[in-house]
Amino acid sequence: MRIGVYRKKRTGKLYQFLLLAREHYTGQQAVIYIPLRVEEEWAGTVRPCYIARGDFESKFEYVGEGLPTPVERQ
């Protein structure tokens, strides 16, 4: 997987891919990522999330190493 920014296909929202993790007992791989937006209920704090790697690969598309320009965001 490529380190960088991904776009969720269904919503168009942006996320920063951080790293791959492995569940200790099953060996299943997961993706650790951060939503690139501020939500009031989280008071602007960083909130790492995880999802199974296969789910991430089917639901997200790679954008690039950094945030897209405003024209690319549309």
C-alpha cells in the first residue's frame, strides 16, 4: 500500500493512511488511518481509525502523497 491521502469512493471524504497493522492472533491485516476533517463530537482531536485491509482497498482510492488542490477535491 502507498502512504498518503485516500478518498472514500462513496462519500468523497479524505483520509490519511498511516500504517498497516496485524492482529496478533489471527494475522489479519488492518489499515490505520485518520479522517482529514474536524468533527465537533471529537473536539478537533486526532482520532486514528482502523479497518480490515481488504475493506479499505475496496472502499478507498489513492489520491496522492499530500492533499489535493481545491480543483482536484471536486
